[in-house]
Amino acid sequence: MIAKSKKKKKSKDKAPPSPIPPELKKLVPDHPDISFLDVLLNSEDTMALMVGNKTSMQELIKRAKDGDDKSFFDLIKIHTSVHPFDSKADSKLIIPSISADRDFYEQKWVQNKLKKGMEDEVFRKDFWKAVSSRQNDTLFQRTTVAQAEFKTYVVNRRASWNEGLSQKNITFEDIREELVQQGYIDEGDYPELKSLTRLLNNFGITGKPGRTKKAK
């Protein structure tokens, strides 16, 4: 009698996660402790620092709510973009369209600010400049590629550095050495540690542990 072959049991092992596309992998700084997830979680704070020179999106929003027009227009830049092509799917017609984050624009405080501000001619001009900032190369003002990469790296290492500083496991000198090793600053940069410390303080490196709260 011929024995019946046993049916192979399906493996319960989960399929390996799909690799990160090369165009997205480029966004991840070259450091073993920085993952693509870290970059995603820190993306809002990175934009706040790059666009508005604020340590977090939460701080940028607070400044805007407190009446700082520059911070408000920085938020407009972040949440708005203009496209040369028609917004309809698969359309190749060259018809400019505006893409805006409705979750941002529909907030009551944003609408109140816009309704009041649009009565002023200067405000209106600044608004439209902010809307088209990506086309006019004014999204990131006075920021070179090297500076942008430096800020991105700092934001994505911030939680770990602050944790280490708070527990006295690392010092600002250790952070300086890491920045030199990673190629973000040269050995001769910041001969006085105080100047680098002040810069890092402005970027949220203060020794207070914990990830920045998500902005509302």
C-alpha cells in the first residue's frame, strides 16, 4: 500500500518586511541608531526647524497662535504646495493646482487668522508668497544642502542625545566628536565648545529626555 503524502503545513512565519525604496532610504541619515521610522516620527519637527527655525512643530504652532505672522506663514509653506499639472488622476494637462492640507486649514484658529488677515494687502501678498514658496525656492530660506543635512541629523539624534545627557552618559564634547566622525562638521569647527552647545540648545538639545510631543 502506497502511503499518502502528507500535506505540507503552511508556514506561520510572517513574510519579511519589504525593503525601503531607494528614494526614501536617501532620507535616512547614515547612523545605526537612526531608522526610517525615526525619520517619519521626527518629520514634523524637522520641517519646523528647516522652514521656521523652531525646535519643534509644537513650538512653531504656538508662536503662530500667539500672533507671530512669520511663524504662521511658515506653517502655510509647510501645509501648502502648488503643482503645474491638473489635479485630476492620470491627467497630463498643464493646469496649475494648489494642494492644501485640509486638516490644517480647517482649524478654527487658522480660519480666524486668515479671514482677519486677508483684509490687509500686505498680509495677502505674504500669504500668496508662502503658498508658492516651493516654486520660488523660499521654502527653506538661507539653508544650504549641508545645513539641511546637519539639521536633519540633529533632529533624529535629539531624543537619544537628550537621554544620554540627562543620565550623564555623554557630554556635549561626545556629541561634537560624533558630528565630526559623521562628517557634519570639521575638526576645526567650533574650537570653543560653548558656541556649538548654544547652537545645539537652539535645536532642542538641552539634556531633557523624551521625544517632542506631536503638534496639534
